[in-house]
Amino acid sequence: MKNVFFFLIAIVSIGFYSCQKEPTASFTASKTTATVNETISFTNSSLEGHSFKWEFGDGTTSTEENPSHAYVSSGTYIVKLTVYSKKEKKSDDATVNITVTDLVPVANFSFSGAGGNAPCTVSFTNSSTNATSYSWDFGDGGTSTETNPQHTYTSGGTFTVQLTATGNGGSNSITKTVNVLNPVGPVASFTYSGAGNYAPCNVTFTNTSQNATSYSWNFGDGGTSTATNPSHTFTTGGTFTVQLTATGTGGSNTTSQTVNILAPPTKCYLKKVTITAMPFTDGSGAGWDTYNGPDVFIEITDANNVVYQTGTTVSDVTSSMLPLTWNWSTPWQFPSLTTNYYVDLTDYDTPDPNDYIGWCGPFKMSDYMTTFPTTMTKTANGITITIEVQWGN
């Protein structure tokens, strides 16, 4: 009897499992061709399915009934759906091929800084999408592979700028026009200082030109320069036409001015002698005039004691009376510019012989014929003398 009971249970179990229907896998995709990162929806239309396993072909899976998926790389993927019955006793699967392509680049850009005079620097801002590299053609022969380049246009005109954006999905190009005005022409101008003196005369030139990058000077005496702010020494007297040519991207411009230089003087005239220091005692410590101070007069002499000029006598000189000055209402011309001249001081005594106080110098005019000063000072034998002269021809 016990055996009969187990036999009946076995028959019932076999019948129960044999009555379960086979699952049938079936699904559709919202698209079978997509781009990278584009979402694809899968609709499960399987029959008699109790659980599901999706394999998307890129290593990822899902157990949802109706999943969605996006591919991060291009390629062809086999999507497989496996449908299981209860307790996964039976299964079925279905597949669909999905083709994924890379996004196509879209080239685009904006720019700023155009519309000015050349040289004009324009900044380009890249707003392209789906691209990894870029190629710029600025329309004037210039190129770049930078993402956001700058470019300087050195001439005026309308330029067609092309940007080509390249990515895994291919390439795309766009062009825009950039307008640049012609360069502003140079305006040459300058000032100068130091002219009007005797040659050799150094004149300093200050360049005030505009819109220029290089300069060419002609000083009118054979001298030239390309410095921006040159100095020039005129070695002879005369009136010189100084010309400046300023050059820039907008062309060249020239201006000129006259510079007057005095011819070097060949004569020198004595106008004044001033004593600012002198001794009031001789070498022994005795004074030349112990009562009222020496009665001083001066003489212009040379090394051979030839007397050329004599100044009037100033009586009873004391230190508080210094400086003493002798003026020549008619300037006296030095006979030679290369002779050493001296100023001799003497105490005038009557009836006693005159007492020689000392000399100061020498004054040789040729020593001063590079700067032509109008005053010269010497100190010798305790005497300090300044002479005032006038140069001429």
C-alpha cells in the first residue's frame, strides 16, 4: 500500500512540471543605431517569463524587465535577453544588434578685438562640441592648433577665418569674417636742445613721432643715426637741416628742422678781473703797508714779464674790502690764444719802491676752446682771481 502512495505522488509531480509552458524571449529596442552616450530603451515582450537577464554586450548587465542603457564607446554590440521560467527550470533568449557611432563634431567660435587699426590683435573663443582637436586658418597665412588662440593682423582688410573641429565622429568646419582697419600712418616730429652754442656743439634730439616703429636721422652734416632719441656733435658752425623719417606699418613720414651752430671763436677778450683772496703780509710776516693796508694795482703780463694791461690803483686795501674788481669798458683782446698770461699784484708806494705782492695764473685761452667758458678762476701764491672774458671772431 505504501508503494502505491509514492507512485501516485510521482505521477502528479511529473504532470505538474509537464504542464508548465516554455518561456519565449522577445524584445525590441527604441533604436538600433545610436550615438555615444545616447540612451536606448528596451521593451520586453517575452512570454511566460518569470525573471530576466540582460547582457548589453559592453560588459554591463541588468535584471530589470524593461531597462535603458547608454554606450560610452562606439561599436557594434549584441544585446542578449535571457528569459527564465519559475525556479529557472526553463529559459529562452533573444538578441538584437545595436550599432553605436561617435558624436559628430560641431564647429563654432566667437571673437573679440576686431575692427581696430592694424596691427590688431583678435581673441578667438572656441565653442565647438564633440571635438578633441582644432585647426585654425586666420585668412592671412597665419594658423594655429590652440583651442582658444589669439592672432595679430598686421595689415588691414577682410579676412575669412576658418575653424575645423575634429573628434572621434569626424570633422566639421565653420568660417566667419574678421574686419581690420588699415594701419594708421606715422607722423614724424621731434624737438632738440643744446643748439646755438659754439662748435663743437652737442645737440640732443627728442623723438615725438607717433605710430612708428623705426627711425632714420640725417643731421645735415653727413652724420646719420637710427636711434630713437640720438645725440649728435656738430664740429663746425653753420645752419644744418636735420631730417627725421619715421616708419611704421602704415608707411613712412618725414619732417625736418634747422639747427644753428656758432662757428668756433678765434678771438678772446678780457672784460673783468676780480680778486677774491690775497695775502696781506709778506713772507717774513711783515705787512706791505702796516698803517692803512696796501695800495693795490694789477698788471696783465706773460712769462717774460711783458706788461700788456694795467689796472687802476685801489688804496688802503683790507680783507673786508674783498672782492676787488677791475672792469674794461672796452674789452681787451688777448694777443695770442696759446700764451700763458698772469695777473700780477703790486703795492704802490711813494716815494719808496713798489712792493710786489705776487702773481696768479696762468690763463691760457686755448685751454678753454672746447667749452668756451666766459669765466675762469685760478689760485696761486695765496691769490685767487676770476677773469671774465668774451669770445668772438
